[in-house]
Amino acid sequence: MTAALVLLGVPDETRQSLCRRMIVEAHAAHRYFRRFGRSHALWGDGSLMSCALKRTVPPEPGFSDSQYCGCMEMVLHELSTWRTARQVTHGRS
């Protein structure tokens, strides 16, 4: 939800690239946390929420806001796409 709120606060044309970037940064932070036992200074502890909280988070408008719903949908879609791509890359199906 926090990632969707961050996306809500940026222009439409930058949302998808920002969403993908946050997912990649959260994954990198997760690997950093596993290796060093502490959060990454810029990207957090490896969760998408901690990565999103490093950015400006507007107030939650609720699900009656169609823009917010679209941002939630984008986060879920991009997470699913990222996971599928990683499975294919690592030989898992």
C-alpha cells in the first residue's frame, strides 16, 4: 500500500518506472541486509514498504479513489512480473 501511495504522488508517466525501480531497490536492500545484518541507508531493510518510505508518501485517499486503485494494481502487476522474470532467469518454473 505504501508503494502505491508513493506512485499516487508522482506524474502518471513516471509511475511504472518508479514502481519497477522500488522493487529492484527493495530486492537489493534485502540482499544487503542478509549480507551485512543491517538496513541499507537509502533503500531500507529489504521490504518494499521500507523502500517506499524513503520517498514522499501522500495521505491515503481510500479505495474510492480510482487513481489510487490503479496504483495498487500497478504495484501488484509489477511485483508479479518481476517475480516471474526472476523465476525464468533462475531456471524455476
